[in-house]
Amino acid sequence: MKHPRPPVRRAPASPFNRPRTATTHAFSDPRRIVSLALQVLRKAGREHPADSVLRDVLRAQAALSPQDSHEVTRAVFAYYRWLGWTREASSPDEALRLAQDCDRRFARDPGSFPDEDLARRAAPEWIAQEMETTPAWLRSLQGPPRLWLRTRRKDLERVAQELEECAPPTIKGCFQALEYRGELDLFRTPLFHSGAFEVQDIASQIVGHWCDPKPGETWWDACAGEGGKLLHLSDLMENKGMIWASDRAAWRLLKLKRRAARAGVFNYRSAPWEGGERLPTKTAFDGVLVDAPCSGVGTWQRNPHARWTTLPSDVHELAEAQLKLLRHASRGVKPGGRLIYSVCTLTRSETSGVARLFAESTPGFAPEALPAFPEAERGNNNEAWIWPQTNRSNGMYVAAWRRAGSA
Ligand SMILES: C[S@@+](CC[C@H](N)C(=O)[O-])C[C@H]1O[C@@H](n2cnc3c(N)ncnc32)[C@H](O)[C@@H]1O
């Protein structure tokens, strides 16, 4: 079936999807940019994440040029990135201006921000209870992350050639990844609409390689969401075998359906699952991936608003939810099959804390060694952290087990 290309629209702005344009235009109105940024700041809050408010505000500005949308996005994200430096400002306008100054100064001269200052201001105090807040990590929070593409295996060279301004990553084993350094709005390119690539952070791509599914196997992506990792698993399986996708958000599974059609992924089926004891299928799987909901601390450089809205109580609630999901999903692993737990967060309560509680309370699963990736820090043999500062990527944690017995 042919899938028509969607109408060309302004790409919604977000740290993942920066409005980009190859042409520059000379008529920016700085007052309008500031006024739109302030509109976002006024509406954003714990219940209204800044990136989604920003999308709505920009969507309502049909006449705004991509360049100006980009400037509004930059201003909003600078505001939250530097909030710890601007709290004493007399008004939101002044805070915004100070934050933009800090952003420019950090890009020009990062050393002018001493480590002690970053330790006090770049992240909320409570995070030090949950992870080691090294100077390198804190610095990584203040600069822009890199933009990574995951190409379909057969399209790697074509994408690199046609998009230009792509750099292969230095990470051995991430053979489908390209870092994009250009200015195009990627979501409008014919290559994107042909399914030749997805925007996917390199840390998430490493998770796919750690799963390492083989053609013909049967996998369950238990928290598949919009399918970022599922599409990768399918490509690694050469579209052969079967992947079950489940999630409690039906709208996410619908988005996955559209993405799968674009990528030409046909070896999957989806079913809703709330995370309870009753699994969506009786199938016993070669591999189960639990890419669990988490506090997202590993994405704080992309999403600086979340630094100030995430609470310690969220971390604890999410850790409990992850443990439950892991225990329940583990029942779908066949004897000899593998269970992979991943989260884009770095708090101890969620990551290693959940892995330890799972191992202590679930008999029949032995730690399964993860293949070495030079950029990942291995803890126990079966767990690894990817730190944002290593590649200017997201931070991730992964742990793996194998179920006792043979298939
Ligand atoms: C980290 S996201 C998954 C991202 C996805 N795997 C990807 O690579 O694009 C976590 C997902 O877990 C889902 N989720 C949250 N609570 C759940 C539950 N109790 N049962 C099943 N899914 C849940 C969320 O809707 C969300 O889509």
C-alpha cells in the first residue's frame, strides 16, 4: 500500500526537532521572538511541559518563519537551562535576557563558569542523593546535545550522501548511526518520508544493539510507545520473525503504526497492555525489552524544563512502576530467552535499584553479560550506563538477564 506524504507543515519545534532552514531571512523581529518565548514561559509548568506548550504556541503562528521559530525555541530552552543563574532577576523578561547571555557566554567560554557554580545551579539539589553529580555531567547539561540519525541498514550510504553534513559516530558497533550537523528541516526531506532514517539518539540505538535480536526470533517490546526502539529491532531482524508491541497509551501505538508503515516494518503486531499480571499474549518470547517509563534525568540536557519539574517522589513512584513492569513482563520470556530493562534516567533508585530488587525477588533469571561498548560504563557484568557527557547524547541505563532452562 502506498502511503501518501503528509502535507508540508512547519515542523513542530522541540529540542528533538529544531526548526531548520537552509535559507536565512533578514527580517527577524526580536521583540516578537521575546514575546512568544515569554508566552511559553507563562503557560509552562509541571502539568504543561515547556516543549509541548512551545509546540502549541508556534503552531498558532502560521506566519512565523522557520528561523524565528528556531530563535523562540532557543530562547525558551536557554531560559530553563540557566534558571539557576537567573532566579534573582526582577522580571521574566530580564531572566530571559540573562539566560540568553549565559548561553552565549557558555558557548564562547565554558571555562568562565566554575565547577562549583555549576554544582550549585545547573540541577536541583535533590539529584545529588540519587547520582554522582560530576562536573563533566553538569557541564554536559549546559550545552546543546548532538542530533543523531538511525538509518535503515540498507540506506546508510544513501542518507549520508544525500543529506550531506553527516558524520559517522566514533562508537564502534553503532553501524547505522549518523550525526547530523546541517541546517535542513529533516522532517520535510523526501528521505525521511521514504523511511530511510529516523531521528534517534545514539544511546537508544545502543539499547537496540544490546538487545541484538536475530532474524526469525520472537520479541516483545513491552513499553513500545511510538516505536523508536521497535523500528530498530525490526531492522536488525531484517524484518523477519515477529515483534509484539504493547503500551498502555493507545495513541502512542497508533503513531507507531504510522512510523512502521513509513519504515516498511511489517513484522510486528500491537496490543494494549496496562502493565498488569495478565500479559497481552501467551507467546513465550526469545527476548523481552522493557523500555520503562522513567524520570528522564538522562534527557535533562535536551529537556531542561524537566530539571525543575521532576520531584524525588516521581523517582520513587517510577521505580516502583518499573519493578512491577519488569516482574510482570519477565513472565513472557521463554526458558533460555533474554530480558532487557532500559531507562533514559540515571537515578540509583530507578536504574540499579530496580535491577537489584528484580534480581532478589525473581528466581529463575541469571545476569546476562552485555557486550562491551567503549562509550558505556559497565557496572556489574549485566548492567551499563551511558553518560550524556561521553557523546553529548542522552543518558541511559540498561540491565539484562537470561531465563534459566533451554528453549
Ligand atoms: C520510555 S517510553 C518508551 C519509548 C519507546 N520504547 C521508544 O523507544 O520510542 C515508556 C513507555 O511506557 C509506557 N507506559 C507507562 N506506563 C505503562 C504501563 N503501566 N504499562 C505499559 N506501558 C506503560 C508509556 O506510555 C511510554 O510509551
